[in-house]
Amino acid sequence: MSTFQPPSSVSDSPASPPPGSGPDSPASRPPAPAPAASRPPAVGLSLVTVVVLALLAVPRVILHDLDLVHEGTFVNLLLGFVPLAVWIVVTLRARVERPFTTLLAVGGHYGVLLAGTHQVLWAVGLDDAAPRLGGNLADLSPDVQEVIFRVAGTISSLGTGLLVGAVTGLVALGLTAMLGQADRP
């Protein structure tokens, strides 16, 4: 007894595909991704460039922690904004594909450097007058309180770096769109 099979659609193609043209043939496979060395980095700049850009903002942190530069002064303004302007200019000049991502990465590295600098200069920046917790936490040992403040300071520094990166990234993204440099899909 035979099993019923519905008729197949009629086509002009031969009953079997020619050799080398099946679904596993090289012609039907998607192209292989480019080797890692030939692809641009995901952030559009080399790691060295990202770190150097982040390092540009560290002198203000050091001078501020050492109490050599004060809020509201022209020098503080220059040390605060010139590095960020350089971040944006470098990103625009490099014509990176994703300026927001690029500067978010720079900001993330800056946050790590900011946290590290604050930790190294902790005692100097506080003039040996460590902050103290109040309320129900006032009875904690000074060592535990210092750990709490240091962890909070690290989280704050990382967040600050990412926020600075995001804001400069948005500025660069806007400038890129205004200048018509980006081919966006």
C-alpha cells in the first residue's frame, strides 16, 4: 500500500540542485565577519585614545583634591571644560560612527580615574577630618564609616564620569547631526 503524497509545485528547475548550489554551499552562506584586527573598535577610537582623553580631565581632580584650585575660578573653569571640549572635537574629527557611545566610554574611563584619584588623595582632600555618619549610624566604628564613605565616593565618581560622558556624547551627537557627518541608517 502506498502513502499519498500531495503533488509538488511545478518548477522549471531540475529535480536536484546542481552540485555546490545547495543550502550549505559557499555561495549561499553569509559572508564571514572581518577579522578583529580589521574592524574598527566598537567605540570608534582605540583604547589608548579613550584613556588619553579621560586622562585630560584628571589634572583638575588632582588640583582640586589638593586644594590648589577652587570652585568658581577661571582656572577651574578651564580645567573643567577644556578637556571635555577636546573630547568632543576628537570625536568629531575622527568621524566615529557612534559619538554617544564613544564619549560614554571616555566618561566611564574618566569615572574610574576620578574614583582612583579621590581614593589616593582621600586624607589630603579631607585634611584628616574624616566625615562622620550621624543618627543611628553614628555609633559605627570610624573604620566602618570610612569604608561606607569610600564606597559611596567610588560609586559617585563612576556615576559622575558616566554622566559627563553621556552629556558630552549628546553634544557630539547633536553636532554630528548638524554638521551632516554621520550616515545614519
